[in-house]
Amino acid sequence: MGIIVNTEGAVRTLTLDRPEALNALTPALLDELASALADAAGDDAIRVVVLTGTGRAFSAGVDLKALADDPPASGDVSGALNDPARRACELLSTMPKLTIAKVNGFCFTGALELALACDLMVVAIEAKLGDTHAKWGLRPTWGMSARLIRAVGPVRARELSYTARTITGQDAFDYGMASHCVPLSQLDTTVAELAETVAANSPESIAAYKDLYHHQQDLGLSHGLGFEFATHYPMGDAGGRLDGFTKKD
């Protein structure tokens, strides 16, 4: 149990595998995830990374049983969890590959932070998601306050965090958190088709777009436009792709 790594062509799937605990996050599991993400980031053959979970959950979030043994006085889950979780989130959001969260079931709090760090989230209608930090007297330390507000807007983000309520996969799609929402029976096929579509495109273009979108979220409009106009990326495959287009009948 830990992280299952599966590679099909240019797509690598990383699966959280603690089904008996709904894939609850521990320091060891997060450390293994961060290492697996670093390997994927450095593999030139990989163009898309999919993150998901085994069984009924993407992940139930931080292992609360472990926290109960040493309750965080300041609401911060501490460096043993923070350090590998932040590395994982940083890799998901900045590696020059498309990252997809395939949310198959329960996805709460720290797990939602991991999913929000991905470029795209694809959810099953049956999935249950939520930011439950306030329910347990905790505060976000892996990026929830920064990413949720950008995904669903400030009013909706505040409401979700303040109430700690559970939402459905359909809600996540309706709120703009997820790019696709399908029945669980169609989730694997939908993600596979999405990953294959992206993998067929220019990896250099995808890497450039990812960097540009990342900076657009950090910059104001005028600075963002200037960054787009002024930043150059090494791209060498446009000629071959365009040549292939001109030779079509």
C-alpha cells in the first residue's frame, strides 16, 4: 500500500492506495506521492499525470486518527505533513505536464487541496467533496485559501469553508471547480480520452500555457499581459506539426 504507479504511453497515473482508510493522507504517503510526482516531472516521455485513489475515495484527507494522538494547538497540522504535501502541490501545479485530478469518491480538505493544485479536475457525479478544516478546528496550510477562491470565486469559497459542508460532484462542476462531471462508470474513459487528447498536442505548447496560466493567477491584468508578450519558450515542433497540416488533402 502507498502509491500505485501505472504508465500507458505518455500518461502516468498515480493512485493513492490505502483503501481501508479511504486513502487518508499520512506523512509517509505524502512523501511517496511527492517523490512519484518528481519522477514524473523529470520523465520526458510523460506528458500527462493523473492523480486518483483506490476504492471509494480519492482521499478522505489527512488521517485524523493520527492527528488525534497529537492535536495541533495552532490548527496547523505541522511540518511532517506540510512539507511533503506542499512539495506535492507545487509539483502538481508547476511541472511542465498537464495534471488531472480524477475524483472518484470522497475528497475532503487536504485531498481537495491536492485536487485543486492540479490543472484540471474531473469528478464522478457520485463524488463527495468538501473543505472541512473548520469542522475539526484546523486551518489550511497547503493552499486551500489561495486555490479555492480562484476556482469558485470569493463568495462561494468563503461559504464552502465557513460551513464545511459536503458538496456533490455535480456541485463541483456547477461551481466551476471541475472541468468534467460524469457518472462513475464513465470516469475512467472520460479521463483517458482527455489525457490522450492533450498528450497528442505539443508538449512544449502545453508547458508554455501552464507556465503562463500559473503566472496570470499571480499577476494583475496589465502585468499578466506584459508577461505573456515578453516571455519566450523553446518550442521546436511547430514546423513539423504545421507541415503535416499543409500536406493534408
